[in-house]
Amino acid sequence: MLSRTYFAGIAIFAFLCSDIAHARENGPPPGRNAHFMQLALDCVQREYPNKIAHVLQTDSDARTPRQLYPAFYGCYDWHSSVHGHWLLVRLLRTMPESEMTAAATAALDTNLTADNIAGEIAYFAGEGRASFERPYGLAWLLQLGLELREWDDPRADRWGAALAPLETVVADRYKAWLPNLLYPIRIGTHNQSAFGFALALDWARTTGDEELERLIVDKTLEFHHGDRECPIGYEPSGEDFLSPCLMEADLMRRVLGPEDFPAWLGGFLPGIPTDGSADWLEPGRVVDPADGKLVHLDGVNLSRAWNLDAIAHALPEGDPRIPALEASARLHGEAGIASVTGDDYAGGHWLASFATYYTTSRALEAPSGD
């Protein structure tokens, strides 16, 4: 039986992903951007339902989301709220002004204030919170800061100034964690280390934080330089939204130079076809998009799409693996975008951020270590 995601996706598929290749050259279709932006606006100031994840030390820790997280209380959980804010900034920065612009600006003006960020910092300082949102939510917080720093706009200046103290807290959390992390975290959900390393590395290089960059690069090489024959045929697991194999390769193309990455990739993923085929890696399928765990598979299609795209772009022109990587990226991207309907809050509160990261080619803007 075909899933409800399939039928819902058909209804908006035409304007969501009618021509992704054309969008890469001419900008994403405004209807698609408006849809993604509306999904973020529907959640960044929506307090409930909400999943609070912390240890109660006293009765005073039993508080509402807005009291705990004055800026990032919406979108069901803290990390989704953070990347919902990133989505708004990213689309404000990359799309022409529209009727959505004023609403997105107002939401960010309300949430990203110095007082609210001070409240977030106070939460981080609480007892027993050293590992809060590590590394997934922390990585998205740095991605939000990176987007603001790269955007030459008065709005970005004021939101970035408010956010900067929390960026420092998050960067310090990474610096305290990395020396103690003795093994990579090779899973397809929030705790995966490769995703957290990749986004934090982009931030460190852009801001000139040489200590954090060195820590991430050294730990990445320690963990992954000798990796061979990643079992990508075992993917995806039933609740994955990140590919352990492809996200590692996406991280390594940031760390290895163009002279070394192609050979490393050949040893790590030796089965990438050279015939331009797309079906060597099957997209994940979701039969119940209202299930908050199963709907992760819609996200794995989108994250795989940006991984595959970025890996292809890191290879030298003429590499025979590029056509198959790009074809699979399109296949996964189309499947993932079709799922971003917003019909169920289980996926509606976060999938648009993954779709925006892919369709706006954010991964391809990762700064080089050269």
C-alpha cells in the first residue's frame, strides 16, 4: 500500500521540485521558498506540543518551554527551533523580498534579543547540562550564527550581536568535549559526531577560531582517515535522518584537500558506480508520517541529497563517479522534498530546514581549510 506521504507529496510536488537543476542556476521557485518559510513561521513561536529534555534537579526545573528557553522554545524541541530560525535567516538572505519577509523579520526580532539569549545562556549554565543538545543542536546554533555573520544586512547585525554570546558558550562546549571523545559516534540520529563536526568546522573556519578548527580536524583524522569500505548497504536504519557513511564522507571532504579526498573516498565507498546510475542507493520510505521517529526517513533523503551533491563537487572534473553521485542526489532530493507537506507536525516542524539546506546548496558553501 502506498503511504500517505506519497499521496500528500503529489499534491505539491509540481511547485516544490519541478526542476531542481534549474533552481540551482536561477534560484529556488518562490512558491517552494514560501512554503518552507511558512512551516518555520508556524513553529518558531509555537510553544506546544513540546519535548523538554533535561534532568530535573529541583522542583524549580519543572518550567514551561518559554521559561526555560526564551528564544528557542518553539518547534517541538530546542534544536528544531534553532534550525527553524536558521531557515528564516537563510531564506531572508537568499530569496527576493515577498509578503513573507515582514513576518519572518518580526519573528526573528521578537526571539533573537539580548535578553532572550541571556536566558538561553542561563539555561546552559544550569547543573547537569554540560551535554545539552550535544552535538546536534549545538551544531545548528553555530550554523545559525554563521549564516548571520555571512549576511551583510542590518537585521543580521542586530540578531548576530544578540546571538554572539551564546555562540561562545557553544564553541567552548565543543572545546571541552572533543579532547575527551575517544571514539566516533557512528549513528544516524542526533548524537552522530560527523554532522556535529562538519557544521562546527564551518563556523570555526569562518570566525577564525583556530583552536576549535584544530581540535575538529585532528579528531576527524584520528577517527576517520583510516576508515575503509563503509557498509552503506546496511543503511538506512529505521529511524535515521543522517547517513553515517555519507555524512562522514561529507566531513572528510572538508578536511582532506582535493589531492587526497578522491583516493580516500575510493577506499571508503568503493561501490560508487561509474555508469551514471541513480538507483545504487535507494531512498528511505515512510509509511506513517505522523510517527515522529519513522518520519526521520524523510529527513535522511534530504541529508543524503546534500551529502551526495557536496561529495560530487569535491571530486575533480571528469571523475567517473560524479554522474552517479549527482543522479542519486537528485533522486533523494526529489523524494525528500515531496515529503515536506506540513500535513503532520511530526515532520512539519523540522523537514523544511533540511530541505532548505539542500535546495539552497548550503553545504557547497563550506569554507576550505586551505
